[in-house]
Amino acid sequence: MRATSERWLGLAAVLYIGAGVIGCGGGKPPCAPACAGKSCGDDGCSGSCGTCTSGLTCNASGKCVAACSPSCSGKACGDNGCGGTCGTCPSGQACNNIGQCGHPPICQGTAGSPTIGKGCGCNADCDPSEVCGDERTFGFPGGECLRICDSMTPCPTGFDCKELTPGDPATQGCLKRCSASAECRPGYVCSYSYTFSATYCIGQCSSSAQCPAVGYCDPYYGTCAHMPRPGPGDIGAPCTKDADCMSDFCFAAGLPGGYCTAFCSLLEHGCPALSSCEVRWGPSGDLGLCLHLCSSDADCRSGYRCIASSVHPQVRVCD
């Protein structure tokens, strides 16, 4: 992991040679500036190869580039987007893909082939054609053996080969089909995909018990990790963009002032405090959206009423 460049600014070892005469040489040879391929920065002779115009900064290669603002909000470690880091992890821990420190993956032992869709702690727990999306690094509840696929290596029965990033064939992977969450592992919900017009088992923890390696389920994301809070808006708060919400999810279409929400399981809930899983996401499946709980209209924002949920009639929410 790269250390921050700032950490090393000002640290240098300077070798001073006196001006004494060695033989007939008459002292040190003249310094030749080294500016080939550089437009700014130190020339190696206590001079400069040039300066950058307003709005640009000189990088380590001596090139003028647009000034970079480090992006470390909610991160304790990892790349800051400007060639530095957001911090380093304590000994024995590693930085995961969301910029949080945690213990490195621990193998669980193979569950027996075929392992596709089963829990895992490291790649060795999965069949050779698969990789482990482990809980500590990726936040998948209990980890999941993921299989890459294409026209030459199709998925087994019960799975569909889909581009996980639509339009990018390099991201094709096998997704498990389902009609109800009972067909999925604990911590996974039968979720409708508008992209694929079908339902698949997708990781969505509802309790910390479903995150055995990390021991924490973030209710705003359904992920086994402490996720960042981009904005101050709790469930039901007004918003115009995702970054306004603690869940990074603003549902603005057709709702007065927008509505901060989060994904959840209609069967197991798992929403943050003072909210409940009460709206189905899509025409089928068990993935839902969290709504703010209430006992009367006075508990709701202007433009919303406290009504009985269409999913759980005994629950009242601001809608």
C-alpha cells in the first residue's frame, strides 16, 4: 500500500561535499539540469523545470495536471483518487474494497462441489472455475462462490449468465434464479431486477447474525460492513439526490420533495430504527423499500399521510 506523499515531504538526505581540491580536479563538476520530458518540478540542480498555470498542479512525473481533491469521505484506508491513500490499517488487518480496515479473508473449507452460490471465506473454498466474494472484503453475507460465464462456459441449471455491468461482456457471471426467498441462502433475498426482468438471489442481510465473519449488518445498505453515510437524511427525509441520504438512496420520482429510503427484505425487515420494510420493489420477489414509521399524520412530512401498509396492514407508515 502506498504511503501518502505528504508523509514524506521534507524528508531528504543531503550529502554535502566540501570545496576541497582533489588532485588537480578543482572541486565538483557542474550540475546538469534534468528536465527531459518534464514541464515543471525540480531540475535536480536546485532549480526548476517550469511552473504550472493557474488551476494545474505538478505531479511526481513533472507534468502539469488538473488539481486533484482527495476523496476519503467515509473511508479509513485505500486509494484517495489522487495517487495517495486515505490511511493505513493496523497490523493484521487489510483494506477492503469499500475503504474499511478488517481482518483478511479466512478459508472455511470447501462445502463440496458444486460450490456455486455457496458460502466461502476465500477462493480455495470454491471450485476452480469460481472466485469467492468473501464477507470481509465484499460484504456478501457469509461470502459467496461466484462463477464467471460466457457462451463457451455456460452456467449450471438454475442459474442465468448475465452481464453484471450491463453492456460489458467482461462482467458476465452466473445469477441464481428464484421465485421466493425460501430458495435463497440466509442473508440473501429473492430480488426483482428491472435490468433483466427476472428475480435472482441477491445478498441483503437483515441482521448481524447473518454476517458471521464481520459481526455487523449495516441496515442502511443490507451489507456486512460499516458503510459511509453520504448525507444526513434518515429514512423518510426529503432529498433530491442519493448523496442527501444516509443510505445513499433517494427515491425522488413522483414523491413530494423526494424520499430517503433503503432496500430491505419484506420477510425479515432489517430496516433502520423507526422505519419498516413496507413497499415491494418490482412486480415480484421479496425485496422491499423502507418507509418511516408513524402513529398519526403529525409524524409525517408535509405532503405525506400516516396510512396502513399495503404489505403489513398492522403497520402504519408515512406514504
